[in-house]
Amino acid sequence: MTWTVATPRSLANGLNPFGWLEEFDDSIWASEGSAIPGRWRETAEALEFQFDLPGIDRKDIDLVVEDGLLKIAARRHFWERPDGAQAGVLHRTAVRLPETADPSRVEARLEQGVLRVRLHKREEARARTITVE
């Protein structure tokens, strides 16, 4: 079961709960279901992401890197229905990765409701200091 939460702004956009995303000109974020709040930064060595997932257990998080995307899916369970199925919500977000990211070198950890993902840059894409002789 997937639930979508409508916000006042989304109601003003013709009942499209993701209409507010159209206001942004940043094409790396794409969400489906209920979006996961997140932020990112780039360092000389890696791309670092943080996603807010309070109350979600690490076993309920799927993290996949494929086709140039970092895909996150997180399930929040509310209760078990009489038929044994779980009632809850599925949060999903995808981030388009730049070509400098190395998809084989990904680290992820969940601490106090914050999922931290670090994708190292390819060696040839890293900044380096050159000595002038």
C-alpha cells in the first residue's frame, strides 16, 4: 500500500502532490510516492548525501546504484493488517549522479534517523595539487 501526502501547495497545483517539484530547475532530483527529504554536497574526494528517515529501520531501506542513478526506497510500517500484510507508506527518491561518481565505491550508514551515503569520485576526476618546478 502506498500513501501520498498532499500539502497545501500541492492542492493548489491541481491535486498533483508533486507539482511543487516543477518550481525547481535542478534536474538531479526525481521522486515517486512520498519523497525523502535530503541534501547533498560535493567534496574533492566524494559526493555526500543525507536523507531524513526518522523511525525507519535499516532493514526497511533499499539503496541501489544503477543506470547513473542513486535510488533510495524506505518503508515505514504503521501496523499489521488482519490478513498479515503491513500497512504503511513507501518513500522513494532517485538522484542522478554525475559521471565523476564511482558506483563501485559507495558507503552508507543510518544514524539517528539520518541515512548518510558517500559516493567516492573516480580517481581521474579528483582534484589534485600539481607542484610547479
